[in-house]
Amino acid sequence: MKKVIVTGGAGFIGSNLVKYLLKKKYFVINVDKLSYSANPYNLKNLDKNKNYVFFKVDINDKKKIIKILKKYKPHGIFNLAAETHVDRSIDEPKNFILSNILGTYNLLEAVLDYNRKIKLVHVSTDEVYGDVINGRTDENYPYNPSSPYSSSKASADHLIRAYVRTYKMNAIISNCCNNYGPNQFPEKLIPKLIFNIINNKSLPIYGKGMNSREWMHVQDHCEALLLIYLKGKIGENYNIGSGTNVKNIDIAKKL
């Protein structure tokens, strides 16, 4: 049975990926420090699964990460451990530097010390490209991050590329559009709107709601990540999207 580590596996995308990989008969080692965006409820009953194990560990703790690597000898790693909310990054950017940049660095160093041939899929975001006025980004589109969050994710992407080139690490980067689906953190747009509708509260739409975003269901994202892990080319980055843009005001009306 193939063994994989999922960092940040108690978060929204991470927990959905853990469940998907278990269905695909992988042995999953979940490493998560359980910060504000993590929720153990997302993984309830998984402790009964013989193919699943959880460690409450920060990826900045290099010694513990190496210990886990030596014990389980995983074939691959999906790195989803990150601070994610733009507004929160504006209020407190330091945490984003620590988790998204230094955390990625320490994970890379741990893998380098243990076995640089482990395949690493680093899960990034389309926000590294900044505001796209016309058309869509491809994988060669220039980075133009505009918030502490997107800047920290862009920095992590550059670190990954540097380690691939300098140390010949087996790493791949994915950049995905906005996700929605089960267990999403309630500060995000769609769950926040749903919560406010249920509780008869006003809907917090910025401006006139004309901002347009590309959306995809988290399950589709998980399927794409496994495909990249299995067939992706080392050193490449892959954009993941649905090809469908929706204005915020239209999402609110639909909900």
C-alpha cells in the first residue's frame, strides 16, 4: 500500500483530500498543527481507519517531521499546511510568513535531509497571479501577488522551484482557483453567505458584487491533485480550474 503524508490535513481542502486518498486505498499520515482554520470534526471517525494516522505537528518542527518520515517512509507528500485568508493576512501578516514561507522551507529541508526523491506536491493558489483583468492565466503567466497571503504563497512557490533546480528535489506545484464544498471554514464567501441566509442576516457583498471569480468543487480539486501526483512532471506547475467565472452578486442570488 502506498503511503503519503498530507500536511494541513485537518483543514478544508486537506480533510477532503485525506478522505479521497483513503478511498483510493492510500495509507495517509495527516500532519496538522490544528490552528484556527483546522477542525478535528472534519476527520471524525477516521481514527478507526487502520490506514490513517494523525500527528499534531507544525511543519516548522523539522525534527518531528524527519522522525515521521523515518518511521513511515512515505512515497509522497501533499503540502497543504498554510494560512489562507486574505483579510486575516492583512490584519496579521507575520503568521503567514511563518507558516507559508518558513513552514515550506522547513518541510523542504526535512525532505532534503531524509530523502530528496520523495515526490512532493505543493498546493498553492491562483492568487499568486494577482488580479487578472482579461482572459485567463496559463502556467507561464507572471506572478503579481497583491496581499500578504498571496505574496507568502508566491514566495513558497519560488522556494519549491529553487529546491528542484538546486537540489534536484521531486516537487510539483499546483495553483488552484477558489474552492467550495463540505467543511469549508465559515469566513469564506459561500459558507458565510449560507450561514447569514439561514440566520436571516444581511449578506456581506463587497461593493456592487461585480467581482468575478473562478470556482470549483473541492472534490474536483482533490481528483486533480492525485492526477498531478501520479502523472505530473517534476519541476512543473499546474493550474487547476473549472473554466467558469461567477460574479459574487450572482452567487449570492443563487444561494
